[in-house]
Amino acid sequence: MKIKNLFLAAIAILALTSCDKNTDNNVDPNPNPSENGSFIVTVTPVAATAVADYLLTTDNLDEGTISTKGKGIEQDGTYRYYVTHNNKFFSMLYGQGNPGAVTVYDIQNGALNKVANSVTETVQAFAPVDEDILMMKISRDITNPTSSWYKFNTNSLTITGQGNFNTADILKNGELAHFSWIKQVGNKVFAPIFSIKACCKAGFGTAFPDQAWIAVFSYPEMKLEKVFSDNRTSYIGRYFVDGMGLTENGDLYTFSPSIASTGGEKDEFNSTKPSAITRVKSGTTEFDQSFYIDFEEISGGMIITDWLYVGDNKFVVLSTPKTSKELYTAGKVIGILDVAAKSYKKVSGGPDVKDIKLLTGNNFTKKDGTGYIGVNLTSGIGYVYKIDANTATATQGLKVEGGTITAIQHLD
């Protein structure tokens, strides 16, 4: 698909922000408000076919009950993704190749307040960088390997910059570079890379399954400065999953789920490397060869599928047995990884794995040693569980009725 002029989105933002038809008609732009509070819980209602998420608010994740019945703000379109930055909540529609909506909220008097609604290109990676949400639309087409980035400023709520790069020129190994995610590290932007075949409808298949790469961009210019690599693991992160975590001293830790595959019709796993954790020390742009954790070894045969940094060198880790790994399925086992001690411990106090339908990947922490994870049960009920990294225990908290928890966020 040819990339449209992204500055058209800025015009759409200005127009839609300055003139909301509900506001003009003196009608509440947020019908059926949920309970007041600064925590945002996004829920996909139970339905026979795909439906849009609802945004619910609450003042407490540790107890109580919230429901989608007669409550919440309905989003337009399915496949929504969420990020919070500069005390604003961004609801982003994944348009599956088509343009996607971006709706922006803040909290006013304990309730969500819509401050902007726009249409932008659908993107495959996005993250807070300085005062912006940096977004990337990444090509997987060798006949048109041009990818695009653009900056959505969280103060002006406009697109303030854009640019392109050729993903066929980054790795120089005959395959395309596809970023699993992006993250601000100091004054740079780090982007872990999937190397993917440029032919044969290979999907995310690769002929280079036993290597990890990170691209380094300057900011705000977004000039590619270097690409550095490590052959101790397979690629970092998963599709739409951030495989990076920054600690308080600026060290960057990365995880590999070891799910590189051949692609094509058979699409078999082909990496010989274990699921593992590596490190990039603060102020450097190289992997630290003195640090390595074989996660499969310390966890008894598990692979990491996602994690949440909760402070003091500890991560709440979602994992699954190596024998049952899949390309896109998240794990159901919750544990604590201490990268300083190079130790792992399963969390106690949560529901049995067989009773879990889905764990939420977009979760909340104050980085005080605790994290809040959405746990959706096979019974159809969901709970927010508080995970204490210091004791490796889970405590059942807020009950969520009427749908599947998809994200937990917070605004002041």
C-alpha cells in the first residue's frame, strides 16, 4: 500500500478537535459515564462477533466491581491499542492496512474527557518519546520497502514531523527489517528488528533466526545512526510486544522469546537459541557481553512472551512452556524475574493456569515493586490482580464484568 501524505492527519486533528458535533449541540460527548476515577480499564464486551472496546474508569484497582452494562465510553472500531503519555490517554485503532482513528482523552473531575479525535495511518509500533508519540508504519513488501515515521505532539495534538526510510537497506542481508517495537533510551530511539524474508509469502519467516539486532535513531531527526547485534539470542520481543525494559540507572534489558520461524506454509520454528535476556548498559549502543540469562534454564523450560518492569531490577513476566510456544499467543504463567540476581520465581496466589483464558499485555505499574495485571478467566469473569514482586504473590482485586480486560492505564 502506498503511504498517504501524513500531514493530512494533522489537518483532520485540528478540524475535529476544534469542532465536536456533540459539544456544539450541548450534548454530553461521553454518554453513559463509568464510575469516576483516574484508572482506565479497557474492556471488550461479550458478543458473538467483533465489537469495540469500552473505556471504564475507577478509583481503585484493589477492590470493587465495574461492568460494561450501561457504563463506559464505546470506541469506534475493533483492534484498539492504548498508550498514556503527558497525562493523556491515546486510543489507537489498528486499521489492518487502512487508516486508523486516534482518540485522545484526559481526566476531568474523575471522568474521561475527549480532547481530540483524528485519523492517521495504521502503525505497527508506537511509543512515547520526549513530548511526542512516535509512530512507525513498517513495510513488509519488497516491491515497496519504504516505511514511514511520524511524530504526534502531545501538547499541540498535531503531527509535527514525518519521514521515510528503506527497510531493505538496514540489515543488508537480503531480508527486510521489521521493528518489533520502539523505545526512547536516553536521547536516542532504539528499535529491535525482526529480519524477514522478502519473498514467497513468508510472513515473518527468516533465514537468520539466531541473531538479534537493534537499530539506533537520533531524535528528533530520526536519522539511522547504527545497527548493533548479538548472536546469543534470536530476535527481541514479539509482533506488537515491547521486548525492552529500562531500569532506574538507564540500563536496557531485552528479552527474546525464541520464536523465529521459517515462514511459508509449514512455518516451523527454526532458532537454536533459548528464550533469554540480554543487556545494553546505560550510555552505550552495544550488547553487554558480560551479561546473559538463559530464561529457559532458570524457569524450568519456559519462554517469555511479555513483561512489565515494576522497579528495583524486577520484572513481572508472562511465560509459557517451551513445548507449547506459538508465534502470537501470550503466556498464562505469571512470575518474577530479578535481572540483578538472575533469578526467577513463579507467582503464588493467582488462579490456576487452566482457569485462565487470557492475560492482559497492556498493564500498569507505579514502578514501586507492584504491578496490576488483567486476568480473564474461562468463566467469563475478569479480575485485576495485584502482583507483589518482592514476595512473588498475587492478590485478587477489582472484578470486571461483561467482557474481556484488554488494558489497564492511569491518568492523574
